[in-house]
Amino acid sequence: MADGITDRVRPRDRILETAQDMFHKHGIKGVGVDAITEAAGTNKMTLYRHFESKDELIVQCLRASAAKGAAMWDQFEAEHPGDKLAQLHAWIRMAAACLVADGRGCDMANAAAELTEPDHPARSVIKELKSAQRDRLVALCRDAGIGQAELLADTLSLLFEGARVSVQTMGCQGPSTQFVRMAEGLISSFRAR
């Protein structure tokens, strides 16, 4: 493709970005390698030169998604240096923005629901990445001086995951509209203990 943009993006990056977008919109099992290569303006040989299999491409897409999430944590720290409670509130605002921005939910949770084979290589990556997210939220709660940091982090995580499912099933006007109020209430409750 000679559209100017496609020529400047490396084939590996173009394939990865295309696959991420297509997996997010249509599901992992709903998208084949042929569709990815066509949309990326490349061919199967190029895809397999960069990714040994569709499974490896899935894993790399999940890692890229997690990297975007990690960048948000860095942004919280940059916007609120040294103020861990403000960073926690920024996480809540970001989570709420994610709820209304895209009704497709979490790429990792969606992949886990689709890839039910216990030995699929993405399963261990999903567990690793979700554990890292949890650990970061626990540390933030702890550093904000909140007692029972693990319980609060798990409660906020479950609330966020549930709100994402609510958006998928009931739309943006359902119970997910209460996410910020509920999350802020949880933080206040845990801080008062």
C-alpha cells in the first residue's frame, strides 16, 4: 500500500496494530491471519517472519495492550508527583473514561474468555499481566496510606471489571454510570477505618 502512512510504519508494527484493533473489535477467534494481513497491507509470509504463529501474535498484542496501561500509570505519577492519593483518584477517572470510550471491555479479559484452552500461551501471559496490574494498584493503595490496601485494590478491580461487563450488557447508561461514585465511596470508607 502506498498511502504514505503505511509506507512509514514498519511491517511488524503495522501487523501488531492491525491485529490489536481487529481482535478488540471482532474477537480473537473471529479474525484470521488472512484478514489481518489484508488489513495491514502485507502478506502471510511477512506476518510469519515477525510472529511465528497467530498465538504469538495474540501474546504480543496482549503485551502491547498492557504497555499502554503501564504508560497511564506513569502519567498519573507525572501529573501528581508524590501524591499517591491523587494518583489513585486519577486511576478512577481514567477507569471511568475507559468505560464510556469503548464498550468492548478489557482486551485481556476478553482474550481469557475466548481462549479457554488451559495450555494456550496467552493464558499465562494474561495471568502475568493482570497480576502486575493488581500489584501496582495494591502498591498505590498502600502508598496512599490506606489500610487493607490489598482488599481495597481487589474491590476496586472487581468493581471496574464488573462495570466493564455492565457497559457491554446494558450500555453506558446502566449501572456503570455509578462507577466513580462507588469507587470514591470505597476509598473514603477504607480511609476512615
